[in-house]
Amino acid sequence: SQQGEEDPQALSIQEGENATMNCSYKTSINNLQWYRQNSGRGLVHLILIRSNEREKHSGRLRVTLDTSKKSSSLLITASRAADTASYFCATAFFSNDYKLSFGAGTTVTVRA
Amino acid sequence: DTGVSQDPRHKITKRGQNVTFRCDPISEHNRLYWYRQTLGQGPEFLTYFQNEAQLEKSRLLSDRFSAERPKGSFSTLEIQRTEQGDSAMYLCASSPDRSRDTGELFFGEGSRLTVL
């Protein structure tokens, strides 16, 4: 079973716009991570936020975490065509030996 | 390139045949994971290794599936008597040992299996 659920399932935006996607999870976590997957390829790690952090930035990425609501959001600013991909959140917890549990993903299409 | 490599990238087989996938992790990574991903879904955990020891197997891993990591380096995932429901992308990932492990995984490009 999958731990996280992303919302929306799919998102289509114009180049230059911001893309926001959300992730909800069910159990306690030590950290939450976001990964990107281009069509037919493997996953690439984007950013990690620990359970004691509320917000983190990396380049055009901004991640927030609300452990009271068991939710996270990923914001991609000034999107580019190359950002077209599926985005997955994944949670890790020490009692599960930090094995990652992934959500079903958000598919983002950036139109030129 | 010293990333995670998987072979073959694509495999088409007939129902009932056996298939084997190989994964070579990043050389200094002790942990190796196998995930399965079906169309439109996120990766689902199958099994993982700490060096050569297999630590856990998911209930998704039926008796037809076996994974090995004989010398704590590369790993193989074998599926016997394949079924159409086995069609999926099989992803391998590796990570450093637990003392430095934040949970971040480094993925290979995957092996896509199609069972006819």
C-alpha cells in the first residue's frame, strides 16, 4: 500500500507559471522527500525536509511540511518545459528502517 | 558515470518464461532496494539488502520472485513463470549505510518488463 497521496493527479500550466502540488500521508515520519520522474526513466531526488522543519528552498523549489496535518506541498516557480515530469512524495520513518513509501504522483505538463 | 545501472532496460517475454534483472548500485552504497512501478502509480517496495543480507521482503513479492545480492555488490531479481500481471517497471535504488542514511535513494533507470 502507498503511504502518500498527491493532489492534483495531473496539472497543466504555461511556461513561466508556478506549479503547486500537495502530498498527504498517514503515519509518523522522520523526513519527507520529493522525487521527479521523466517519462520512462528512473526517479531523481529533488529535496528532503525533516519532520522538525517547516519550509525548505532549493533553487526554484519550495517545500513546506505541516506534521499536524500530515501534509506537504511542493512549489516549482517560473516553470520551464523541462519541468514536465511526474512528481512523487515519499516518506521515511526510523521504525520502518527509513524505507521510502511513495505516493501515486502528480503529472505536470508545462506548455511552451 | 558511477550511478546505479540496471540491465536490461527493456524485456519482452511470453507468459510462463523466467526473467532476470540485474542492478549495479553506486559502489560505496551498502543498501540496495528493489521497487516495482505500474503505469500511473508510484513505486512500491519489494525488497532490500544491507550488504548481502536481505532484510525484508514485501508481501508483493510472491514465491515466484527471488532476489539475491551474493557478494554485497550487484543484485539480481528473478521472476519465474511470468504472468501478465508482472508487467511493470522494476526499479533498483541504492543508498549509503544507516549511519549516514537520511533515507535518500539513488535510482537506476529501471527495467521495463512486458509479459505477453
